[in-house]
Amino acid sequence: MFHIIFSSDENYIKYTAVLINSIIKNTNTNLSFKDICKNSGFDAPKDSSFSSYKAINFDDLSSEQKQEGYIFHILSDNISSQTQNKLNSLQNELNQIYPCQILTHIIDDKEFSNFPISGAAHSNFLPYYRLKLKNYLNPSVDRCLYLDSDMLCLCDLRELFAIDLGDNILAAVNDPGSKKRKIKYKQNSQIITHKFTNDYFNSGFLLINTKAYIENQIEQKCQSLAQKCTYIKAADQDLLNATIPANKLLKLPIAYNFSSISFCFSICKDENPYRLNCTRAEFMQSYKEPKIIHYGEKPWRFLQSYTDSQNRNINDIWWEFALDTPYFKNELLEMKKDIKEYKLFAALGAEILRASEGIFGYFAIKNLINNPQNDSNLSSDNISSELFGLCCILGEMIIYARKHKKGALSVLLKVYKMKNTFKKYNTKLFI
């Protein structure tokens, strides 16, 4: 059996359901797990950013490990009886395609009372729930996969369970953000600054060797560090990166955790050593065939964002699975009818693009910040698909500036930086 874990509150469970549906619908029922084990494995080229890995020997597995089927674990702070009933019905229907169970586990936030409330954990403790995953797995389970609910599966996930993790604690994917990250904690009355390396991974995807995770006391180490933190930005992600040694990390191609922003632009290590820890050539392989998309611009907020290598709107891809998700599709369809805020972001961004080309860009941006009553005069209708996502990013800068009382100059500087980044590293330029 293949164990997959999610953290989700009541509001997010419908998005988790879409992800579960995409996993089942992308399982090739013409192939057995034994077939997949025979064909798995990866020999990284010389000087590659990724790890080489071999496939497990199917014949060495226990009868339970050989058994086909997914067990989905949802860690939550609360699940209504109505939602639980929908999950039960979803399980029964997806079972007709491929064996699966959907189990829910309620966690008390009191368990995280000493964890910092900041950054990714500013509104709730859900990001920390994954640290306690071993508590909800049978001791015989030797591996599990954690996935964020804002993902979409486009491959047969059994290929991940065919990977021989060896003595590695986990397999993960490099984070696309800046590697000039740090965490600060107090030790013996001194403030210690821990700077992360270029191996810094994103915790939205974690293929975990549960035995090694337990033996290395990762949960306990994260909890101990959390209690001492004086500065932390990415919650569980920072804690895991600080406690898991680089030599216990299996580095997978970014196709398995392909951030949506990377469809717009990406900066690779042969262009900037502090960004994606893979070459441009390696990145483009994943770009042409992403296996799991990780949505920054949530499809339930944005009906349009970026296009993939085939010029498909990636948010449309998510909605195809959403409107094919039993027992949740009607609720999602009703939501879809009211999604329009992203059009304002795009329209504001288009205005910024035009304004920043001239000498009066500062005054134009100032006008956009100070006069929200004029938003109704703006339109996103004529923005090209290639620029739409960029315009959304720029437009959100205006919304943020309004909310946090930011000046036009700070926005203008960010606009110029983003424009230059897009001009130089627009992913479509490298096809």
C-alpha cells in the first residue's frame, strides 16, 4: 500500500479532494507496481544537480508493501460530518478505478503551542502538522509521501514508491526561491544564525523514509529548534532544512514539485548560484513534462495565470480535474462562477507595464495606489496569455501597497526588478 499524507483544514479539503482525484485518475491500471519497479531508477548525468537512485527490488518487499492501493491520510484541525460523508463517498467511487482509502486524523493545535506563529504559519499551525506524520502511520509503513493540497498530480505516483531511498531521510525537490535564507535561534543566551545552503528544499513535497525519520528523531529536533527560534520565515520548511543533513537528502528533479511561477520565469544555477539548484537544461526537461504542479496562484482564486510548454493555461488543467471530482464538483463549480478578483490584478499589472515604459511611471503607479475608485475603468481583456501571469504578479503589488500603506517608489523598484527578471529569464525564451 502507498501512504500519502495531506494537511488540510475544512476549507481546503475540497482542494485536497481534487488532488486525490488527480492521483487516482493518473494511475495507469494497465501496469502493476511490480512492472513499475522493473522500469524505475535514475542515473544522474555527470555533474548533475540531481541524485542517482535505483529502484527497489519488488521480490524483497513484504506482502503488505506489494499490495496495490493508496491510503490517503488527511491531517486536520476539524472536519465537519458533512465533509466526512463526502470524503467517504469519494473514496467509494474512486475505488472503482483503483483501490484507495481516505482516512482523517484530527490534531489538537495545543501540540504546537511552543511553535512560532510567523511566515507560513501566521494564521494556523497546519504547516507543522506534517512533522508528526509518524503518529498516524502503522509502524510497519517504511515510507510515505507528503503533498501540499495546492498541488495537481500529472503522473503515476507509484513511480515514487519504487525509489530505493537507502539510508536517506527523505527525497525532495529544490525550492525555486532565493537561497540567501536563514533561521535564527537562541542557544546558551546567544543568537545563532543558521544560513541555508543551495540544497534548500521545498516541503510541499516530501518522500519520507519513515524508519530513518524516526531513528534520526526529526520530529523531536524540529520541535526543539522551534522552541528556540527568534526568526523563522517558512515554518516547517525551515525547520526540516535545518535538521536534515544534506548527505541524508535525495534530490529529485523539479518535475515532481514544479512551482507554477516557474512557468513564468526561472533562474537556474548556471545563471545565478543562489537560485534553482539545477542547470537550465535540467530545468527545461522538467518544464516540458511536469509530474506534479505546485500552484502559487491558486486556481480557486485565479482562473488564468501561466501557460505551459504547450501553451495551455495551467489553471484550466486544475479545473478539468476539479469539475471531474465526484461529490465536490458542484461546490467547486459554484465557486468558479464568482472568481473575478484576478482580473483586477491583471488589469492593474497591465497598467503598470505601460506606465513603467515612460518617464512618468512613478506618478502612474502612485495614482493606481491612491485611487482604487478608478479600478472599475480598467480591463484585462486584451492581455496576451504570455503576459497575463506577469501582470497578475505586478497587479498584486498595487493591492499589497494599498493594504500596507507602501509608497510608489518601493513599488516602482520592485516592478523594474520583476520586469528585468522576466525579460531575461522568461521560460518561453529557452524552448
